[in-house]
Amino acid sequence: MTRTIADLGPDIQRRYPYKSNFANVNGWRMHYVDEGPRDAQPVLLLHGNPAWGFLWRETVVPLLEAGYRVIVPDQIGFGLSEHPHAESAHSLDNHAANLVALIDQLALENIFFVCQDWGGPTGLSALLTRKELAAGVAVMSTWAWRKPSSDFHREAMNWLTIHAPIVGPYLMGRQGAFPGRGMYLSVVDREKFKSEAMNAYEIVLPDANDRRLTWQWPRSIPVNPATDIAGDRFEWLEEGLKALNIPACVIWGRDDYAFPADVFARKWHEIWPHAEGTHMVTGNHFLQEDSGLEIGELLVDFAKRNLSEGDSQ
């Protein structure tokens, strides 16, 4: 069933008041928002697990006011995009290819890539595939390497539980732990999130099969070389990004326990010594929920100083 933002009810539409667009990417239906002048520099905002474009709702505002074209896709498997139930649809390579297909269909050039969480491995893979189209990049609460990982991802009672063949699908699929409780625990202002945003994440993943990616993607996080299913891809990513020489910016949530800044933001500066930041903002892992407007303002400031102007290419 195809749903649009308007179908999710007046409260969600008021907070995310944009037109729904759809593209066919590698046989899947991808939902995306595309706002701003078509001849302006495009800013591609990429979310992770288990979010969708709604996560960027406040960040979009300063970018549009500055004259940029803002494109916010829902990754296949999330949001209002199609939710494949087959494991084979959700490899890192396939998700990167879906973003490449969208970039090609929209004929985007001079792109400012903005990547958070799984928007990093997927979006940066797409960037390396279309390097000639990239103007700049910003990363936040994300990674693109095999090591280092964090204590959170190595602890058996936390992330490793999701790797278990029965427990992971039960907690994340049948119980829907991540779109609700998991995100609630990963923001700073939890009461605001609960009253204004939680429903928007739960309503787009209504049943266990639709939530498959919430537990399958974590299994691709490299935590054990003996069992990693995407370790080689992360090694390729790291080497490719080290050779990338475009303007870069690092933004992080002060309270991110899943991707602590002292490990992950520091690693980004090792990969890109020229990167600006780290700009620390109020936020946990889903920092856009607490500092969406500030993040948008940081992106505008960075882009205006380092990239072409928002209202001209």
C-alpha cells in the first residue's frame, strides 16, 4: 500500500508539511521529499535506523530559507518507502545502490551529502560511487570503518543481542522495540519526543515484517571478524574516504552513548584532517530530535563558506 505524508494524519503533516514524491529504484518504491528551487545546490539528508525523513523536519527549515534544494529520501525498508521482507534486499551494497539510483534519476550534481547513523555507510558508499557529483559532506553520529567500534556495540546485553537468531527478530520485529522505546531512550528531551514525534516513527512500521531492517541492519555492524557480514565493505569505505578531498564537517550529539564522540568523531578527523568541527550540539544518538534547527544552521553556515551559494550553482 502506497501512503503519503498526508495519509499519516494532520499532526504529522503539520510537523513535516511537504509533498510526497516517489521513485522506482532498482525495483523498489522509494519515498522522498524534494523542496526548494530545482536549479539550487542540492542538499541530500540521509537518515538511519529506524528513522525516516521526518527526523530531518527541523533541519530542513534553515536550508530552505537559505535557498538550497533539499532532498530527503526514506531509505528502502523505512518510512513511506517500500518495506521489502526479504533478507537479500537489505545488504549494504543494495541500499547504497538505491541511493545512487535516486541521484541518477534526479540528475543531481554538486551535491552536499549529509549523513547520520546508517545514512553514513549507505550515503558515503553512494558518494564514493558518484564522487564527481559530490561538493561536500557532513557526518553526524555515524561511522564508515571496521574498527574502532564502541563498548555499546560489543556488550552482549545490548547490541550483540540483536545478532541472536531468535532474540533479535523477536525484540525488534515482533515487539517493535526500536521505533518506539529504542528511539525514546536515544534522545535528550524524552517527554517532548514522546508527545511530538514517537508516533511518527511507529506508524510507518506497523507490523513485524515491516520492521525487518531494524534488526537486520545492526547485524551488519562489524563487531567480530569471524561473523561480520559487511566487514569488507567497511574496509573499502574507509580507504575510499581517506582519499576523498572535498569540504567536510563533523557534527555530534554531546550525549551520544551508541557512537561516543571521543571515539567516533575523533576517528572522522583522522580520516579527514581538514574537516571542520567537531560541532557539539545538545543530543543523544538521534541528535536531530533535540537540535534540528541548530544543525540546519550549522549546515547552512558550512555550505555558504565552503560550497557554492544555495541559490546558484
